[in-house]
Amino acid sequence: MSRLVIVSNRVPAPVKEGAASAGGLAVALKAALEERGGIWMGWSGKSSENNEPGPLSLTGEGKITYALTDLTGKDVEEYYFGFANRVLWPICHYRLDLAEYGRKEMAGYFRVNRFFAHRLAPLLKPDDIIWVHDYHLIPLAAELRQMGFKNRIGFFLHIPWPPADVLYTMPVHEEIMHGLAAYDLVGFQTDHDLENFAGCLRREDMGDAIGDGRFTANGKVFKGGAYGISIETAAFAEFAKKAGSHHMVQRARQSIKDRDLIIGVDRLDYSKGITQRLDAFERFVVNNPAHQRKVTYLQITPKSRSEVPEYEQMQRTVAEQAGRVNGALGTVDWVPVRYINRSVSRPILAGLYRLAKVGLVTPLRDGMNLVAKEYVAAQDPEDPGVLVLSRFAGAARELKSGALLVNPYDIEGTANALARALNMPMEERRERWQRMMDYLLEHDVTRWCDDFLNDLAA
Ligand code: ADQ
């Protein structure tokens, strides 16, 4: 079996396999690396002080070598906060209004990708299989090809892929499309993203789908597919079962008393639809007097990318809105919204999901959304809660048989779905949950990883 080389912008800290703190993706990729032996390369998260990136730092753990590089302050500014997070992220989430096309940032993005390729090159062996992750590193394969590397190289995009009309507003869209075509396999979260990609190829007569999951672009043939990412379903369910005895989860349970809990868990990001969700919760309470004082909405939202102005602005907007809703609806003995700006550990998170009667997952656009899957896996099979899920999350394509799908822009519709979820009879809740859980047990993150790597190696 060939050695595996994974490249992603950030590399999770070395943790023991199955450790409670690691997310499913890190656990699955580490398992694949352990099996084949390999390298995980990425940015250290640090910027060097003297504008020299310094040497590559190599550390070993079992059969895995972690290769981390610093970047210069200028690199971080232009590549990470600039092009990746102020152009590609908003464009891929259909937010043309938020994209900032600075020439400097675009150049910085391609420059850092070339730099990554040069850092990686001395570590590569001819039969290594290389798996590149996410929007930060689209041009990496093209850079490696230019340097003469013939290895199998695959790419997985964790975020949505937009239609041509959206993508082509971006000045360097051609380079980005050529960048993708340099891979042997390009993986998207859903068939919808894959169709959008084919549409982008067709729009500028660059290429097309030619059947059997193959595409042409500029005379070259490569593969593309939909590989919906998932979680460690069985392990997460086990966490959630045990988490009831955790003192934090017990405290949460006592504090809720006989109220119904609705839970939302997201990074603070405009794609997650948090302000629309707060509006929908408010509308639900106003429209349903019987639920007043009988429900608590817990929103757990760690800050993210605070250096990007839109995110900093959003921190203020959401905090103000949560305060306003509490001021308008709250009573001396009832705080309707509990808003927490921190991460919580995975076992506690699993326990809180299980306490909640409703998982409210309403992104405006999301590649997959693992919170939706974690919420389902954490439920008590005897008394499961209801998933209220945005139709614009990739997860909706997999969980539509069990979740209540909503349009997050439709505040009244989401409010109605909340009422329906909280009033749903036990039998219907069990049936819906079972359908989703059966799917997730079969399609877990290990299967996602194996499917992608098998197709890349084939
Ligand atoms: P994200 O946008 O980060 O991921 P998501 O898929 O929901 O979104 O993953 C978030 C992860 O962080 C989940 O495992 C969740 O439990 C965890 N998390 C969130 N808030 C937390 C908190 N307060 N405390 C602890 N943990 C928290 C991107 C794409 C998604 C895609 C994933 C994986 O945007 O669409 O599903 O990558 O491909």
C-alpha cells in the first residue's frame, strides 16, 4: 500500500487515537495515516517575526510525520485572511456581496501555494498518494505538476461549490478551475456541488462531464465525485450515552428543569444563519404562547476568524440580538436564549445534544454540516429529539427522510417547524430518528475516507 501524504491548511495537534477531544475528521485521517504510514503537512498557525518562514518542523508520532511550516505575516494576511477567507469562502457560500477582490491577496494565495509545494517536494516519494484538503490549497497540485511530480493527487473540498454565474464573478476563476483540473480526483460534499462544477467547466467551454465520474478539461481527463463527509457515528453515540453523568451536563439538566431545550452549535460565521435563527426562535415564542416560559434556546458559538471585519461585526450583531430577544421576551424567572461564546469539549457537547429536544441547524449555505449528524448520533433511541435542518446544508441531501427541512430565510416557516418539532408524537420522532441513524451508521467518516482513497488509488 502506498504511503499517504495529507496536506491541509491547519493540522490537528497530535492526539491519541480515539481521544475525546479530537473531531471525527482528524481521527479518521489519522487512522488512514497510521495504516499506510505517511505525512501530514500544513501551516503551523504561526507567523514568523522576521518575515522569513524558517525551517519546516518535523515531528513523528508512530507511523505519522507531522510537517509544519510557519508563514510570514504578509502570507497570512494575503493568503489566509485575504483570498481564502475574503474571496473563496464568501464566493463558495454564494455571498458575492462580501467578496473583496484585492490583487495583492490573489497573488499572495498563489504564492503561498507555490511555497507549500516547494516545502513538500523534498519529502515526497514517487509512489506516495497525496490528498489535499479544502479551498486554501486548490492550486497545490498544479504547482507540484509544474515541478514534475507524477504522483496520484486528490483534492477534497469541504465547502460548497457554487454555480458558474457565482464563480465567474471572481477575477481569477480560470486559474482556480485549472487548479482543480490538475488533480486526478476532485471530491465534493454533494452531487449538487459536483453538478455546479460540471456547469462551470461547460460555461467557458473548458470541458465537461464524460460519464463514469470522469471529466475533461483542456484535453486532460480526471475524476470527480460526491463524497459526503461524516462523523464517527457509533463512537459519538457512545460518548453521548455516557455523557449524562458528566457534572457539566448534570448542571445543565438541573438548570433547564422541566423546560424543553433547543440547541444550536456553530462557529460564529455568517454562513451559519445565526441571526435568522434567533429571529425564528423569537417568532416561534410569540406565535406559540403555550410554549412561553417552557422552552430554552441554547446557542453555543465560539468566535472564529475575528481578524476578518465581517466576523468582528457579526460578533456584535449576534450578541446584541440575543440580548434584545431576552429583553423583549424574558420574565423575572425565564431567560429564553442562553448564548455562549466558547468551545465546549466533545463529551459535554454530546451530552448537551442528547438533552435537547430539538437540534436547530439552519445554515444559509453549508458544505455538509457535521453538527446535524452529531445531534442525530447523540440522541436517546427511546426518546429521540427532532432535527430541524436547513435545506441549504449538504447534510439535508442525506438526512431529508428524517429531519424537518426548512428554508432558513423563511422566518415564519422555521418558527412553524420548531412548533411542529416540539409537539411531535413519540412514534414519529422514533421513526424519523431511526431512518437518519441507520444512514449515519452505514455512512460514517471511516467509510468517507475509504471511499475517497479507493477511488483515488483506482
Ligand atoms: P465548519 O464550517 O466548521 O466545517 P461543521 O461541519 O458544522 O462546520 O463542523 C463544525 C465542527 O466543530 C463540529 O464537529 C462541531 O461539533 C464543532 N463545534 C462547533 N462549535 C463548537 C463548540 N462551541 N464547541 C465545540 N465544538 C464545536 C467545514 C464546512 C462544513 C463541513 C466541515 C467538514 O463548512 O460544511 O461539514 O467543514 O467537512
